[in-house]
Amino acid sequence: MFSLTAIEILQILRDMPRLTPILIGRKLKRPPSVIRNVLVILVELGLVSSAARGLYELTPDGEETLERAEKRKREQRADRLEDSLIPT
């Protein structure tokens, strides 16, 4: 499972491709060093690529992984809502 920061980075890169770690850090209110550490892992996993020196973008695998993570999150919310509506 991915950390919240990794998912947030994937979401930002989907919405705003070709960003630097500094800009991603500003959007997430996290230090660029944390963002860089997560980006190294995401690149190794093939979910993010370096489009040019210091610029990162989502790969097709990254997009697919993000879609699965978001779908899982929606399903979990729906299950919780359903559970809260069922009388016990």
C-alpha cells in the first residue's frame, strides 16, 4: 500500500504534469526533501518519470495505480456509509 504522500504526489502530477519537487512540496505543505525521497521510490516503481532534469510526470502505470487507489478509497467510503445506514 502507498503512503498518503505518495498518493497525493500522484494526484498532483496527474492534474499538473511536469512539476519540480519544490512546487509539489509547496502544494502539499511538505518539505522538498520529503517529496524528493518519495519521488525516488515512485520513479523506481515506474509510476513517475523524470521528464527533464528536476521535472516529474505521471507514467501510464502511475495513472493506473492512482485510479485503482482512488477506486478502492471510494468503495471503502461507500461500505462505511452503507454500514452506518444499516440498523443494528
